[in-house]
Amino acid sequence: MAGLISPVRGAASSGKSAGQGKNDPCTLVILGGAGDLSHKKLLPALYNLALEGGLPPQFAIVGFSIESLDDDGYRKFARDGIERFSRRRLTEAGWNNFAPQLHFVSGSFTEPKDYLKLKEQLDRIDQQNGSSGNHIFYFAIPPNFIEVCARNLQEAGLGMPAAAANRFTRVVVEKPIGHDLASAREINQQLARYFDENSTFRIDHYLGKETVENLMVLRFANLIFEPIWTSHYIDHVQITVAEDEGVGTRAAYYDHAGALRDMVQSHILQVLCMIAMEPPRSTAPDAVRDSKLDVIRSLRPFEPVDVERWVIRGQYQEGLIAGEKVKGYLAEEHIAPDSMTETFVALKCYIDNWRWAGVPFYLRTGKRMPKRASEIAIFFKRVPRVLYNSRPTPTLAPNVLSIRIQPDEGLSLTIISKLPGSPLRLAPVKVDFQNSTASPEAYETLLRDLIIGDQTLFMRRDTVEAAWAWIQTVLDVWSVAAVAPYPYAAGSWGPTEAAVMIGKDGRAWRIF
Ligand code: BG6
């Protein structure tokens, strides 16, 4: 069957920055180019894009950070990252095409004169490649360096070009954008001093995941879902993002963040927006982002009493994952022995608009859960208590649409069907669709969009701040009341209090 390709994302763009051609030459500068994110994610993603012709013909990558590397040293670093983390295996032919695009400038983020070195290198590349001064600065750096890096770029003559200039400068920042509402506003304010909003790309890598992007297509390219996507037919929604990993090597960051900031404020709220948004007026970046913002602004603000009843925090203890004994959070390296940081959150919230009035959304995420599983489950209302559902027990199970973000991306719909033979017996069966093609990594999708200047899958300033504003009440209540997290054993689905919270509504968490 012929596939249909339509300009689903970024069409009729109103949010694109200058230089919207797919193949405009440009140079991507990674500040923090020799760090973990570059090694594990960015360089492997760029390599995969190169393999499939997803990079402009005139393209260069410049790593900029304190390590004393030259171009060859950086190429070795990149090759190692690609060998270990790339989706597609490294081939010599692929590598030989990719490697010459890699360069390195050794410099300190805080040292203005190092940015002059960077500028010299960029001028050289622009001249060789004819890249017309199109630059993308990827801030793969801790948030406290954002301001100084932006200022130093500007002072070195690498800031935004004048409006009439026929070239572009873009900046990319990673989450976390701040650790609360005030700090998020401050970071955004600092960025806005140097870069306009159409040139600022805030990454939430969940938006680059195939299934997450597919949510809009599922809802708005099929007729069957949208009419029933309302409180008339939907009983409740569950979003689960479970990880089997612990805090790993990120203690320094994580112990100050915790699951609410790390996962809920960003990834989970973005997924929630895709599920709950109204059809946007077009697929233009700002039309899509306006609809998402409406969802966040419609989230019912928590009262302190709601936080106590509806927001459960947990912290993992020693336990077993796949038969292996693992440490508790407090015994992890570099974690404060009396840390009260949560590694698990489960919460209930409401979206107070016409479509979702009265429908609870249950969100849950945690580290050291039994397995890695991210899913959105839409629970439909039960059929009326007549015909096949007229007996007092057992009642017919509701239809559930499960959208699997990872692993084994796909979706399944549970329906009630007749078991073959007589007497008549009914049972739930699953209609399953598994995404069989190897999906690109989220960073491949996002880097490609960044290079062509499409902001649809990037977070806008107002949305980030609205998400923080909603979360802030929870943070405030927790900090005032010094609410200790409930313990849960590693390898379990979180503290029993989370099950009790949803159980009080006569519902239960999905079992995977
Ligand atoms: C990051 C969080 O943003 O997402 C991590 O900081 C988390 O704590 C990670 O482990 C999960 O991403 P993924 O793509 O593996 O689900």
C-alpha cells in the first residue's frame, strides 16, 4: 500500500527562524562537546543523520569545552561514542564521510578570549564550506553556565545577526530549565537578552520520541478517536514512565532535583499535553504549541490539601531487579545519607476544561521499578449494565487503549470478544499494533528539526514557565512540611500509598 507523506510538522510555519531551507549550510557548535551528552547522544545521532543524508552537504560540528583535544582527539572521542551508543553500527565508509566534519576548540566557558578562538575557527569553516555564517550553539552544559556562555558568544561577535542579515544563529538548551518557577524565569530572561524566541530551541527529548510525536497523528489523522476523546467516553487516563535504572552517575544533579522536577515537570507534562490538547488550528509550530499551552494552563492548581492526598512521593530502598540485588537510594554514591529526594512520584490531577471535566489523570514515574516501561493508557467508561453486562458480577472490563512509548513502541486496544464455541463466553482480547520499523532516536529527530529550524517539537518559554508554575505548589508544600518520601523496595511498583491513592477512587494502576 502506498504510504502518504504530508508536511505534518512545521507546515505553514510561523515559528521558524531565518534560514528555513533543509540544506542550508551551517555549523553546529556543541558547548560541552566533550561531555557525556555529546558522547552518548548527540554525536551518535549526528552520525545516524549523516548516514541517511539528513545533514546539509555543507555542515560542520565543532566541539567546544575545556578538555585539551585537537580535531583528531575529538574524532577519536566521537568514534568511541558512536561505536558504543549509535543506533546503526559504525561502518568505515560511514565514518570516513562523517569524521572530516568534526572539529574541536579547547576553551573555558567563562573565558571571553576563548570565544575569540572559537570565532576564528568558525570563520575558517564558514569560508571553506561557504556556510554563510549560519551557526547553531548547542548548550550541553549545566544551567548555571547559560548566562555566561550566551554573553561571551555575544561579545565575541557570535550573537544574533541583525534582523536583515541573511543568516541565522540558533541556540539550544537542554532541560532542566531551572529548578523552580523563579529560576526558570531567570534562565529564560537571560537567554532572551541574547537570543530571540524564534531562535531558541528548548529540548525535551520525549518530544522527539516516535510514539509521542505519533500521538497527534493518531488523534487527528483518524476519525475514530476524536469523537470519543472526551469525558463522555473516557473514565480516566494513566501515564506511566517507569525506569529500572537507579540514579546512576547523576547523583550530583538528581539529588537536588528528584522525580517531580526531573520527569513530571518536563517529559510527563509534555506527553499529557499531546494526549489532552485540542486540535490545533494548523500544524504550524506555534499553533501546536498554543494548544499544548492551553492544556497546562487548564490544569487545576493544587491546594495544599490536594498535595497531601493526591501527590505521593517515594524513595527506593535496597531490592531486587531481575533477580539482581541493587542498593537503596541512600547508599548510592554521592547521595546525602539523609536525602529526602523522591525517586518516585504518583499523582492525580484534573484538566478543568469542557473536554476533560471530571476525568482524573493519574501520572506516575519512578526509578528502580521492575522494568523500563512507558505507557499512556486511556480507560474508557464501562458499557451500560444491560445485555452482556447485566449480571452483577463479573462486570465487563472496560476498553483500554494503551499507547506504548517504549520499549516495543506501538499500541493496543482491549476489546471484549466472544470466545469460540458455546455456551456464550466473553473475554477481553487485545488488538495490537507494533511499530515494526526501527525508529530513529529522539535526538536524531530533534537535531534534524533544529537544523531545518522547525520549532514544533521544542518547548516554548511560556509553556516551560506554565509547567513550573503548576508544579510549584507541590514543591512549596513539600518544602514547608518537609514531607519525607515513602520507602519502596527497588524492583517494586512504588510505595503502597500510591496504590492506596488511586484505590480510593475505585481504580488501580496498570500492571505491566
Ligand atoms: C532524562 C532524565 O531527562 O530522561 C533521566 O533526566 C531519565 O533521569 C531520562 O532517566 C529518561 O529518558 P529515556 O529516554 O531513557 O526514557
